[in-house]
Amino acid sequence: MPPLLSGGYLRVVLACARRAGLSAGSRGSHGGPGCVRDNPAGSGLLRGELDRFRGITVRLAQLDSLDADSFQRGLQAAVQQWRSEGRIAVWLHIPILQSRFIAPAAALGFRFHHAESDSSTLALWLGEGPSRLPGYATHQVGVAGAVFDENTRKILVVQDRNKLKNMWKFPGGLSEPGEDIGDTAVREVFEETGIESEFRSVLSIRQQHAHPGAFGKSDMYIICRLRPRSLTIRFCQHECLRCEWMALTELASTENATPVTSRAARLLLYGSREGFDKIDLTAEELPAVYTGLFYKLYHRELPDRYKTMAGLD
Amino acid sequence: MPPLLSGGYLRVVLACARRAGLSAGSRGSHGGPGCVRDNPAGSGLLRGELDRFRGITVRLAQLDSLDADSFQRGLQAAVQQWRSEGRIAVWLHIPILQSRFIAPAAALGFRFHHAESDSSTLALWLGEGPSRLPGYATHQVGVAGAVFDENTRKILVVQDRNKLKNMWKFPGGLSEPGEDIGDTAVREVFEETGIESEFRSVLSIRQQHAHPGAFGKSDMYIICRLRPRSLTIRFCQHECLRCEWMALTELASTENATPVTSRAARLLLYGSREGFDKIDLTAEELPAVYTGLFYKLYHRELPDRYKTMAGLD
């Protein structure tokens, strides 16, 4: 993994206006709407934070009075300075209302790294060879809940309202930021069908690239096994065309289900007949080394003697 | 899952200049560097594509001659029109060199949905209630390779160069866009250690939120079991401090490994002694229903009689 550029702190104060002369050569055609103020009242400061990977981060929070051309001259001088100091990357955080600074930065080689809500982050690689900057999030994560009622041997299935083909599938949807896999499954099942349930295990993971429903990014689709805590369906009319409790054997056999649904139904049939331990990935919470936070880990059940290594060598 | 706004096509041609009068009231303070041209030579056309979810997509490709204020007036009139026609969302695709249009759009309520490389996408929700627009990618996916040599019962481990604590772990890194899990593992192992290997199975999945190494997004970290195809270590000096073949029992017992590495080592020890079928998720390629593309599906090995449902009911 390429080293991540972040952390650390050092103020590198750069008086844009004074250094503007160094870089007048490359301003111009892309520098905003072509309106240059001759008296850049702001002529402010570009403050850089140095990180331990020799990168510089600049946050454009207080440049209200600076025009785009003055900014470009100041940035060009600053980049030249950082390059001479051996920095390998520059990160620019730009609030959305300061977006007039984006095109001038782009004219100097900066490109979008990511943007969300009311700010964007641009980056410029200064190191040798191709960029080793880490990318941004590449996957959306969707989670489906296979709610199986062991008493009736029926499983909860839906048909989407907005699809071209009406195939049976499990209720599910995209995870919210910060939401654990099992919580997404339980939430989506409830929102779509009105059924309350509890997480039991992860059954399968699908990875699909260049996904049309993910703005061309990749999609990770995870199917969880859930146990119902209520049985009365009240399905969401906006999202679902149909919703019912179907015999698991029927779902495992029908041609009117998506391939991944059929496969998961057959896996569940196997588990329901020969033991769910044959198909389950169980979840456990473990501490993260560096942050002190916790994470969820999913794998096959590990016998206690291996978990503790007691008496094993 | 909220319906995705995309697809379909309809040209909605809007002459900005003519409609500008409708919206002159709300232009102003946030509209770029404050430079208004009185003769908007472009006064061009905002073309919207209608999708089947009642959203409009506008691509700002050919507005070189339009100034930011004229754009804002035109956009405001267009949004008013789309709202009256019952559209529920507007998507704006803006090339990086046209970023002078971002702040004017933000002043009308648009926010970044995402941005990458040389373009950004802004969105405005026009429907009732809170936005039902789908989010953007929420996870980075990292993959580690646990390369286990069954002959020597040793496993390949590294220590990162840029970490505060020198803990043993498996070589690995972030997946490239469009790369399958197993391919990431094999590539990263080779890049870090010089060892060639082949994918055998997925062993575990970790989900961690608000990850400092993921720009605050979530991290999915997947450990694969690999089989070595070469044994001579030539490790990357940039990334690794140490790299060696270590007895699996030693890795499973040492305190000098990250918790997730210890756990995976114990899982591998269990598999190596009692059968890898106890711990493996196997991979299979299946066709996607709607796109005709293929995806990889990972789950516990399913006996053939369940896969085909032959003789089962």
C-alpha cells in the first residue's frame, strides 16, 4: 500500500502577493472568468500543514477577499517552494463557495481527489515517478437480509417496483455511512417489509465492478442470515411491488429469482438441513491497533482452543 | 434502497438569457469573484437529460463563453421550470476547468455529490421530504494475502516501514479500481515481497468506520489465503522494514502481531490442521442479471447436489 499522506503539522506561511512575480508566466487562459483585480485586497496567506509522508495540506478557509488570479500566482510560487523543499504532494481543501480557486489550481496540474457536500479536495503529486497518492473510496456496500423462519421454513422475499424484470430477491439496500453490515440488513428489511429481525451471520459477498448503479464505481453486495422477530408484512409501496413469505425450497428452485438470490437460497437450504455452522460467517468485535476504535471481523467460527491457543503449539 | 436517478434521455433546451429575468432576485453574494459581464456572449443552452426516476442531468461541456452570473440566472430559471414539471432532482456534471460554475450552483442549493480527476458532480434534491438521492462510494477495500507454504508450514509476514509500532502483518494494500479481491492480494504480495502466489480463498472480512487512512470513509479489509509459487523474498524497501517466512505456530502465538493478523493466523492454523474447508470461502463467477457482465461471489463451499438442486426438494 502506498504511504498515506496525512497527519503532522507545520505552518508554512507564504505571502502570495510578494511571490507573485515568480510565476506570472503561467497564469492565464484557465484562470476563472477572466476578471483580474489589480489590487488584491486579500493577497492572503497560504498555510500548509506538513505531514509525516512529506506532503503539504492547505485549507482554503479564509480567502474571501482573494481573486482567482492572485491565488493562482501565489499557489504557483508556493508549489515551487514546496518542490524545492522536497515535498512530494500538495492537498488543497476548498469550501464549495470558494470554488473559483479550483480552475486556477487545475491549470497548475491539481486534480480532484474527492468532493462531498460542501467541500472538495484537490491533489498534486510532486514526487518522482507516477503518483503514489492513495485513492478515495472505490466501493459502495449493499446489504441484503435473508430472513428465514425456522418454524415455517419460509423466507422473506420481495420484488422491486422499479425494475424491468420482476425477479424475487431479498430485501436490502445501501449501507449508510458508518453503519455495520448487520445493522444495514436489519434496517433495510424493516424499511422495505415492516418485518423486525436480528442478525445471525454473513452468508456471502459479491464484488462487481463498473456498476451502473454506483456511478461507475464497484459494488460490494453482502447477504446476511437474519432471524425474524415479527411476521406481519407491511411492505413499502414505493420500493416493492410484492413481498411475501415463500417456502425456502420454492425460492431455491424457481427460475424467477436473480442468480445470487438462487445461490443464497440453496446455501440456506443446505444450512437449514445440515446445520447453519456449515454456511455461516460469524461476527466479532475487536480493537483497532492504532486508533483505539473497534471494528467488526467476520470469518468462520473458530473453536475456542484455537482462539486462545490454550494448550496448542 | 432509494431508486437511483439515472438513464433515459430527453433534451430540455433552455435559453438562459431569455429566462434570466425570472430569477434576478437571488443572484449575488456567492456568485464567484464578483465580475459580471454585461454582454454574456455565451448566453448558451442548458441541456437536461431526463431519467426514468424523474431526475434531470445537465453536462456543462460547452459553456466556455458563459460567465458565472449569467449561468446562475439561467440555472435558477431552469430549476424553477424543472420543479414545475415535477422533476425531483438535478445532477450537474462540471469539468474541472469550468469550476467557476460551482459556487453559483451552490448558492442555489446544489452540493457536491462526488468529484474525481477532472470533473465534479453536484446534485440538488427537488422532491418532497429529505433527499432520497443515492450516496457515493463509502468504502475503500484493502486486501491482504496470507501466503502459507504447506511444505514448511511457514507463512509470509512483513513489518511496515511507516508505522509507529513494528507489528507483524500480512502483505497487502488497497485494491485498484476494477480489481477483484484475489487479484489485489496476489499483486500486493508480489509488489511488497517479491513472492509469486495464487489465490485460494477468502478467510475473513473486517469492516471499520471513520477510518483515518480512508479520508474518514469506511474501510473493508479482506484477508485471502494464497499458495506460494515462489519462495525467494525480495521485499520492497520503501514499504517494508522486515519480511520473512515465519512458522505459522509462532505467528499464531506472538504478541507482536496486530489482532486481526493473530486471529487470521489462528484460523489458518485450524484450517491447516483440520482441513482448509473448515475456514475457506470459495470464489465463483456468475452473470449479472441486468448488465450481462460477470461478478465474483464468495461463500462457503456448497455441495453440488445443492448447487444444482438435482434430486432435492
